[in-house]
Amino acid sequence: MKTTAKLWIGLGILILLSPLGLILPEHFKAGDAWGEWGIDTIKELVGYIPQGLEKLSNLWRAPLPDYAFRGWEEKGLPHLSFAYIISAVIGIGIVVVIVIAIGKLLSKKED
């Protein structure tokens, strides 16, 4: 089996496992995943919001906030799991396109 086929199979498995990031924290009552805190959660954890973070917090809005489609937050675990999988596919697709584009640019410079 080619290395690229192994890579795509591995990525497919990771895509299908992505809802574990939703299921496990809920099962263990763990709250947000480590490092995925919004400014409200940081204020709760630390006691204040760092000034630089507060300034930059409105700079970027995620295309799929909380890895779900607008209005799906309350639809339950099956819908949210599906949204996680779609988010993973979109994210991997974007990364693959960017890597291929950079690869083509770099290979043209070497020729």
C-alpha cells in the first residue's frame, strides 16, 4: 500500500473519531477542551481577561463556531457529531489545498 493511501486512510479515521472531542468532555463533565476557551471562560479561570487578548478577541470569527452549523447547538449529540465530521473534512480540505498550492509554487521556483 502506498504511503499516500495510508495517509488518507489515517486522516479518514481521524475525521470519524473527531466527535470524541464532543462526546468525551460531556461524558466526563469536563467542560471546554483544554485551550479552546473563549474570553468568558478565561475570565472565569484566571479572574481577569488579559488586555491584549481582549483587544484581539474580536479580530477573528470562526467560520463554524464551536464546530457546528448555526442553529445546530441545541439539536443533540448526533447532529453535533455530524457537524464535527463536516468541520474536520472542511479543515483538512483547506489545509490540503494550501499545501498543494505551496508545493506547486516551490517546485516552480526550483525548475
